[in-house]
Amino acid sequence: MKKILITGSEGFVGKNLQVQLKRRGDIEIIPFDKEHTLDYLKEAVDKADFIFHLAGENRPKDPADFMKVNKGLTETLTELAAKTGRKIPIAYTSSIQAELDNEYGKSKKAAEDALIEYNDFTGSPVCIFRFPKPIWQMVETELQLRSLYILLQHLA
């Protein structure tokens, strides 16, 4: 049984992705969200065969939280994955804002850079999805979730 870690598991995409993955019947979902600790994340990464990195900050009270969460969590995740010595694929939900010069965009670009570095260092597959706007506002939400699901089928 494949073990799939989903960061941001209680967000809109995370919840819906879990529904899609549970339909397969051959996947154990390892959820990670705001209430979990970094120790839990380490244990989760150690078990994972694949990671959907959906966690992110898009409306913080303090703009510094963009970097802390988007870049910082991604760096922590990739460091933990690299330490396993296994090639754990990671699919990441980013934003076209990564091309812009704003705090959110800079943090998403920094997270993408950490993932590219992880790929360069470990040879692990990385897929970065740049969504054009918040996914819950997109009419094609079901299509996007199916795309993530199809990606899992090809990489798993």
C-alpha cells in the first residue's frame, strides 16, 4: 500500500484530494496540517512514498509569515525528505504569483527554488503546479484535482 503525505490536508485542495485518493483503496493517507508538529512531520516524511505539498500561507496577519510558511515549511520538508536517502516525489501547488515582485510571490518562488534544489540534490521527481488564482475560486477545480490524481498514478 502506497503511503501518501498530504501537507495542508485540511485545506480545500487537501480535503478534496483525500476524497479522490481514498477511492483507489490502495493508498494510506498521512495528513499534515497546522495542528501537527515538526516531529510529526519528520515521522510522516519517513513513512511517505509520495508527497503532495499543498500547505501554504496566503492571507497572514504578519507578512513575514509568507516566507516562514511557504519557504520555511518547504525547506524543512525537502530537508527531511533528502535525509531519508530515498527518492520521494513531491507535487507542489504554487501560484503564478511566483513570477511577481510581492511578498506572497517571493515566498512561493522561494519554495519552488527549494524544491528544484531538492530535485537537483537527490534526483527525486518534483512537479510544480502554478495555479492562476486561488483554487477554490477556479471553475475547473474538479479538473485540477483530477490532474493531481493522474500525476499520482504516473509517478507512483
